[in-house]
Amino acid sequence: MPPTCQLYDEPVGHSENSEVLCRPERPGEEGAVRAVVADAFVDEPVVVDLVDALRSSPDWIDGLSFVAEKDGRLLAHILFSRALLDAPRRLVEVLVLGPVGVTRRCQRQGIGSALVRYGLEQVRQRPEPLVFLEGWPAYYPRFGFEPGGRHGFRRPSLRIPENGFPVLRLPSYEPWMTGTLVYSHVFWDLDCVGLRDPQ
Ligand SMILES: CC(C)(COP(=O)(O)OP(=O)(O)OC[C@H]1O[C@@H](n2cnc3c(N)ncnc32)[C@H](O)[C@@H]1OP(=O)(O)O)[C@@H](O)C(=O)NCCC(=O)NCCS
């Protein structure tokens, strides 16, 4: 059975995995979150710097860093931060989901999916109408993400593959909200946008 990600203090407890709890990151957990991200992105150490830099940037939104915990240990982390959509009518504040990381020994057990579902439930009632991300085309449709180009959204860089630019429309979305995603400057400062030619 896949883990159910419960609100903290409301575990179900009917399978081993159901003890995984999803909740907002708490004050003082910065180091533990850093360790989760470092482990999940062992080949991309810049992702740890990305989380740190977002944390101290104006694009950090308190309460939108979420963790999965089991037996008092953090196993996974996801982060939503602020970005802009350059829509014809005006700039629109939107969310970017990323990074999404599960510690290596806990991957492929449904924990990442449970935490993403939990996080999306938390942002559903927020004013931002859209969640963008960069990610594997096969992973994100299960959460309701669709190809960004389908609804008139443009990638912030041509180095993001067209099929690696999913978007989720939230309840406050309106059809006039099209245009180009403008990332937080933090993603540019750390060169964390799209794929670089290894040559
Ligand atoms: C990607 C990640 C967040 C998924 O979380 P998870 O808890 O491992 O995944 P779940 O058990 O919820 O879902 C499993 C599905 O994830 C996808 N997936 C997981 N790891 C994958 C990988 N290395 N390559 C491709 N797909 C992968 C597959 O669709 C998989 O389904 P399958 O097991 O039936 O093939 C996690 O594996 C991770 O942290 N990876 C390293 C960091 C990373 O690359 N993050 C960015 C992803 S865009």
C-alpha cells in the first residue's frame, strides 16, 4: 500500500509506510532539510545552495517548505517558492515547485508522491493560480500537472525541454493567465535553470 501522507499528529498507522508524516518544515530544521537535499541530489550539490539561497531571498514564502518524517527522521523535502508569470494583462505571482527530494534509501516507496500530493493540497487555497516546475515528463502528470505549452505558457529558458515544463492550474487560475514564466533571480544566480550542454 502506498504511504498515506497525513497531517502531522494524525497518523493512520495501518501499514509500515503509513507512519510517514508530512508537515511543514519547522523553525530550526534548516540543517536537517539541507541533509535531505544533499542526499537526494548527491550528484548536484548546487541544489543545497539553491534551497539556502531561496531561504534568504524575497521569493521564499513562509510555510511552503514541506517535509516527510518517519520515526523523527526527515526522509523527504519539497519547496514551493515565488515566481512571476509575464501575462498580457499584468505580472502574476505564481509558484515554482522544486526541489523535490527523497533520501536515496527511501526512494521509490511512494514517499515523494505522497509529499507532493500533500504539498499541493496545502497550496490549493493560496492566491497563486499556477504551480510550475522542471521535471521528468513521466512523473508529474499523476499529480494533475499538464504540459505547460498546452495552456499558452512559455519556458523561462529554451534549455528546458518542452516536455519537461509541466504546470498545474489551481482553483484561482483564469484563462487569460498565459505568458512566460519568470524565475526567481536565485535560480539564475546559481545557474539552476534548464539543462547545460555537458560539452
Ligand atoms: C524523483 C523523486 C522525488 C521521486 O520520489 P520517490 O519517492 O522516489 O518516488 P515515488 O515512489 O513517489 O514514485 C515512483 C516513481 O517516480 C519516478 N521515478 C523515481 N525515480 C526515478 C528515476 N531515477 N528516474 C525516472 N523516474 C523515477 C518513476 O515514475 C517511479 O515509478 P516506478 O517506481 O513505478 O518506476 C525521488 O526519487 C528523488 O528524490 N530523486 C532524486 C532527486 C531528483 O532527481 N529530484 C527531481 C525529480 S524531477
